[in-house]
Amino acid sequence: NILTTFCNDTDEVVCIEPFFDVYKKCADMIGSSVKGVPLRLSNSNASSADFRLDISELEDLITEKTKLLFLNTPHNPTGKVFGLDELEAIATVVKKHPQLIVVSDEVYEFMTF
């Protein structure tokens, strides 16, 4: 699995919350720690498009120990599809951390609606 290939017990993994629980279970097996950055609703009459990722919160979470960022769009389980502007903002953060690998879980790519 990707975690055992790239991570060890001193590494951190970042997941966008809520996230598929297998990521944490796999990280736990090898001793890596999982940090979550939440998607937040921008209004009370919410659809999946109303979830927002706070880019500064993501950036604050990443350290020199962070090895992986799990990113899927559509996001599981919210259905959130990240727009180009959001993906570019995430990419800007990622580029500041050369040790960081983005795992783009594309299992839901054809389920956009």
C-alpha cells in the first residue's frame, strides 16, 4: 500500500476531514500519525459545493515531517468537487514542501454529478 511504501513511524499524513477510515488504519499499522484538516460548511442550506477547505489551516498543519496528503475529488464522503481555484491554492501550499507527496485518490472521478 502507498503508506507502507512512502512512510515510516516518524512521518505524518494529512487527510481532509471527514475522510475514508482506511487511511488512518493503514497509518496506524506503521506508526505514522494522521492529521486532519476539516472541510467546513459555508452556509446552513448546504450542498456538497458549500464545503470549504481553509488553505491557511492546511498550510499550518504541514510540517517537515508531513510525507503524504490524501486528496480526492469528488471528496469521500461529502461529494465535494474541488474547483480549479481550490486545487491551485492547494498546489501552492504543496510546492512549499518538497518532501510532500499528494495521493490523489481517483476512485470517484467518474461519479461527478
